[in-house]
Amino acid sequence: MALAAILAWDAWLPTYAATAPPGAADRAEALVRHAHTLIEQREYNEAAEASAEAIALRPDFAAAHVLLGAAHMRMGEPGRALPAFDEAARLDAALVEAHYGVAAAYAELQDYGGAIAAYGRVLALAPDHAAAHQDMGVARSHLKQYAAATDSYRRAMELNPADPSPHYNLGRVHRAQGSFDDAAAAFTRAVEIHPDFVDAYAALGALYLDMGRPDESIDAYTAANGRNPDRPAIHYGLAQAYAKRALDESALAEYRRAIELRPDYSDAHYGLARLYMSLGRKQDAQAAMATFESLRRTDPLLAKATLRAKTHPDDAESHNYLGAIHAARGRHDLAAVAYRKAIHVAPKMAPAYHNLAVVLGKLGDVAGAIDAYCEVITRDPLLPAAHNNLAMLYADDGEALDDAAEHAEIATRLRPDSANYHDTLAWVRLRRGEFDRAEAAARIAVGLAPDDKAFRERLSQILAEGAR
């Protein structure tokens, strides 16, 4: 979605201001102008707030609805943006920006049929809207309507020869159809127009790999990497190209860099596993393949959960589920973001606080984890896991052992059949120097789980330290 297309509101803003109630017009107009500035400054939350305030003053102010939608789009919330754009289009059916926003939101939600229909409304109002032709082509490409997509891209090129995007996207169509030479020509034209077009260089790199030209692939990926060294897919592509040239150390370095930038990059783990196997490093290959297989099982779940959260931004369970998928893939940073969104939508949601506390602990944010567990207990004081985990964090601190003991004891009262909770209590009591009471808790843990080596070792540790 082109920012200029969404925010081209100066020409029609005065029309709405002229019909506003005395006082409200000036204030609403000022808020909309402020929202526009905030979007340009990438202050999207504040822009949404200013737009919403303008709407409260003037509900029929289409400009405010457009900017509210634009702010939500920038925040990655197309599910919130779509109703705002829809309302703007209802208020002013001739407002191009409103229909363009509707189309962009549908495209982000992967409703390409809806996007095509909305782009059609844009073009009915503004037949020479180059960005709409370009984006119509993208939507058609997703539906494999390649002939129609090609027509859209070529029209966009005619209307705006300085835009490299239609050439790049036409190249993608040619590649999908197996017309590699035409694809190479289109991607090359894109970088001629815009010499820093990273995606076009990367597309050339992937294309040259398909064409069996690894040296040219390396050159193209290197050009892309020089312009943006933090794109995991570029390092992955370089690794593949280096592997084709048997430049094994370079390939290993690029696979590792791709994984460093995106730890849950399943394809990179697979490529690394295959390379390790070819080098006879069987143990490393098995470890990389195990990681790949684990990630591959959740790849489709991640895609669905991400789309669900975008589509239903006010559904806390959607964000909580997305967080759980990220956590299962080892992306505790992304899980924390999703759990915080769930909490923002449903502040009383104890499970989201609990999940946030767990991932913050894994991220090393002990203070944040403690705060989150306290929030859990405030909302659900009968959740034993929260008390147990909070006890462990307090015990690690060493200066809050009384609090640790209190929560460990609560956990065992709530779940007297949990060997793990009794083991936590034993450890806390050991930290407090209460050897007899620690031994009693440890023996309960061992009695509940006699085959667990860790619990037996805890008991041995307590007996040894108590005998000193």
C-alpha cells in the first residue's frame, strides 16, 4: 500500500470541514492534520488516537476514518483497518483513498478476491491510478490470474515509468510460468530504474539458481546483501549458491547467519542439515534436521495463527494462540509481543499473563517475569503453576526467600500430587538452610515420582549439605 495514495487528503479535507458543527470542524480538522504528521513520523499509535478523537467529534468525517485505517495498517492490524476504510467509503463513495485502503486491507488479509473488487472501484473512479493497477496485478498474481496480472503491470508501467515495482512483479509472473529469460529481463529492468531495489536483486539471485548459474546468483545476492545485510532470505539464498559452487565454508557461514537473524527459519535449518551431511558431519546434520522437522510441523500453524490474529485483532485468544505457536518454535521474543497484545485486548486474561511470564523468564527478563506472575495471581490466585514459578524466580534472587517459600507452599497446597512443586519447595527450603523441612519436601517429591533422577539428586544434595 503506497503511503501517498492513502494520505492524499488535502484536496478534499475542506469539504468536510465546511459542514462540521461550529468549533468541531476546526478541532477535527486539526486532529486529522496532526494524525497525518504522526503517520509520517511513524508514531502510529498516536496517529490512531488522534484520528479516533476526530471521529468522536465528527463521526461523518471520512478523512479521519481513512487516517485511522492507515495507522492500523502501519501497525500490522488490517483487521482493524478494514472497518475504518469501509466506513470512509460508505461516507463518501467517491473517495478514492477509502476504496484503495479497503483493497489494501483485503490484500493483507489474503482475501484477494475482495482486494480485486475494491481495486476495481478505485480504477472506476480514477482510471489512471498507477498504484492501483500495480496492486491489482499483485492480487491477480496470488490467484494465478497471470494474463490479467500482466495486463495490470503493463498498464502501471505506462502510467508511471519511474516505478520499478511493476517490472519486479512482472518478473515474478514470468518466473512462475517458467519464462526465465523474460523474468531476468524484468528484474534487471527493476534494478536499472531503482539501483537499490533489494527485492529485485534477491529475485535475480533466486532466478539464477533456478537457471543453474550459481556465479551470477552469488553476484546478485551479494548486491542485495550489500544494500540490506539483515535479510535472512538473502543469506539463505547466498548459502544455496555457495553450496552449488562447493564453497562449503562460505555456505555454512551464510546458513548460520540466516538462522542467527531468524532462528525459526525452517528452510535454512534444512539446508544446513544437508550441507553437514555432505561434509560427513553426521551428528551436526542430525541436530539440524531435528530442528527443521520440529519447525516444519508448526510452519502451517504459524501461518494460520498469524492470519487469524490479523483478521481478528480484538480476539485475545487469537493473540494468545499465536504466542503459543511462537513459543513452541523458540521465538520467545515474538511470543512476548503476541501475549502483550492479548493482554491489551483482555486485561483480565490470566493465562496470557502466565504465558508472558514464562517467555520473559526464558528471555532473561526476571523482573518482568516476576511482575507478570504477580499479575496472574491477582487475577487467578488458585493457579498453582504461577505460584510455583514465582517461587523459583524469588529463590533465584536469593533476597526474597521468604516470598519464595510462601508461594512454593501455596503451590503444593493447591496441587499436593505434583512432584515438581514439592521439589521446588524442597529447593527453596534448602536455600533457606531448613534442611529437615527440605528433606521432607524432597522425600514427597521422590515418593510421587520415584523414577525421576532429578528429584533423587535433589534429595541427595539436601542430605549431603545437611550432614556438613
